[in-house]
Amino acid sequence: MIAIKGGLLLTPSDQFDPGLLVTRGGNIEYAGPFCTDRIPRGVRVVEAAGRMIVPGFIDLHVHGAGGTLFSAARDRGDVREAELAALSTGTTAFLATVGSIGLSSKSDYIRALELLSGEVGSGDGSRARLLGIHLEGPNLSGTRPGVSKAWPKEGFGDPLCDMRDLLRAARGTVRMAVVAPELSEAERLIRFLSGAGVIVSVGHTDASYETGLEALAWGATHATHTFNAMRPFHHRDPGIVAATLLSPNVTNEIIGDGVHLHPAAARLVPQIKPPGKVVLVSDGVGLETAETGSRVMLGGVELRVLRDRVTLLDGTLAGGRLPLNMIVRNMVELSGLSLKSAIELATVNPARELGLENTGMLAPGNRADVTVLEPDFTVFLTCCGGVVHFSDARREG
Ligand SMILES: [Zn+2]
């Protein structure tokens, strides 16, 4: 049991400063205005004055953490290290996203999915929760591959059979899969995946507006890092970007780090979409703690780590550097979103997208997934299912 007192606390309907949050077991017992009577006797009290008490972040699109790429994890120990590292950025739950870096054949994918699926749902609060797998491929456009280039061909044949094999290897843990709608097999794939309960995301695509609308009619409901690795929006050729932004049922991911999108483009998306239909994602490749200026080999690819980005040696963006706490900061400080709105894009919205009950909001009875941020948005502590992790032991109080 723990009481976090004195900071700015965001609840679904209000904000309180000073606020108070009390946990019991793995759940929230109280979240509201500070009141001494609400602190149970003998409970451990953490001082959060001057800080922000918000729900734990939920990252639907992240490839790794703490130096580990999920697709290149050798064993469960590697996956768990990444889950632990995610907590230090305020992320308490995520989808392990598997792209093509580090994997060179279908059998590599099968092995990665078997390993990751064994970790889904195993969290006990000691690490961030792995909620499921996000397949960023293999059915992507050859003209909008992003850093992935093309997925490897070895072992892959009929797209539908391959997808069945991948889902089987993941034993029901694939929650989201990306399909480029202009591919000849796209309709069958999208219908099959959505029928299997997988959220279908359009992405890495050169689709027109019309093809984009068709994909939504077939069952796609999500858009992968909107604007990035998509046919660019043009006023006479608005492309799939417009199809997804104008469809109220589609949830749009944005990498609001100030690098992948101009801050104004990042601001545009929540302004167009209905509330609840935008999620911030990091697209992180696990290099959030790597030294700025360093070169790193990741899954056989050499990357350059800059202050706010990770690139191939030719300058192509290679996934994200900034984790969600820093992306939330940039949405507030660069894009001009309110703190409440920016936090919702990284907490309650992704929780709703996955249909998670009792997660993503600081309210009594909900899971005690909480992040306490410093005024500069670095993480002071993370509470995962009621288990407290200080990002710096010296500040424990
Ligand atoms: Zn990605």
C-alpha cells in the first residue's frame, strides 16, 4: 500500500493540486484532492509536491527498450530486461512490436513470436506489462518501407497462409497487425485478421484516398504512425492520410516527438479526430538510454544515435529515440496541447483501443498503474499494479 501526495493529480474528470493517490493491493483506492484523513495509518507516503501524478503510459507501438529489440531477444531474460527498462520511462504496459530489423526469414519470425508470446500476461508488477504482439508486417508496401526496407522473402509464400502461421506461433497474442491496403492480397488479409479479433492497422502504404476507404470497409480500424511511411497528403491527392483522419472509427497513431512530425502536423491530428481516437506511440527501438553521438549495431543494422532521433548512416529515421514521457512533453511544449489532452493520448486512449478494462485512468478500483513525473517530464517513480519503482533510489522518500 502506498500514498502519493501533494502533486498535480489528473483524474478522468478533474485535476487536483495538491492531489492524493492511495493504492491497495494492485488497485487504486483513492484518487482525488489531498486530504490527510484519506491516508491510511501506517501506509508508506511518497511526497510528490511540484510533480505530476498521471496514469502509467501505454505504448501500442514500440520495438524495444533498454538496449533490447524485442525481435532480437535471445531468451525470456532479454524480454524481461526490456520490460523493466520500460518502467523507467513511465511506460507500464505495451505491445511488443515486431518489424523486420534483426530477422531474416520466416522461421526467425516464428521463433521471435513463440518467445514473446510466452511472456504476454506474465507481469506481476515487477516489470512493465507485455499486453500482446503488434506485427508491423510482413504485408507492407515496397515503396513506403521506412527503415524496414522490404521484409525478408525467405520462407514466405502465400500471404494468407503465412499470416495463419504467424498467428499460430503467437498463440493468440497478436493484438494488432499492419497491412498496406494496395497489396493484391490486402482484402483477404484484412477480412481474415479482423475476423480473428486482430486490430488491423493501415500503414507503410502508398494507398490512395479511395483505396484507403476500401481498407476501412474491409475491417481496418487503426493507422500506423500517421503521415510517416504513407503517401504524403496533397490537396488533389489526399491519400490514405485523409481517409483515416476523416473516418471517426479509425484510431490514428502519431509519433509526436517533434522529429517524425512537425509539431503542427502532430497538433492537427487530435484537432481533427474525435476525442479518444488518437494515440501517441514511440516507435522506439530500445535506444532511449544509448549515448548521444554513438553508433550502435541493432539486429545487424548500424544506427546513429542523436539527441532526439535514431537514424541509419544515410540519415533515414530508424524508429524513435524518445520514449512516451518525452513525447508527451513535446506534445505540450512544441505542439501546444494541454497536459490533460497529451496525457490522455498516451494512457486512456490506447487502453480503450485494446479494450482494457480499469486501466489508463486514475480512478478508484482501477489498476494502480501510475507514473509520477518531474516538471521536466523525467520520471520520478512508476507504480505498476501497485508495485513502486523509483527511477533514482537516492530520491526515495
Ligand atoms: Zn515501427
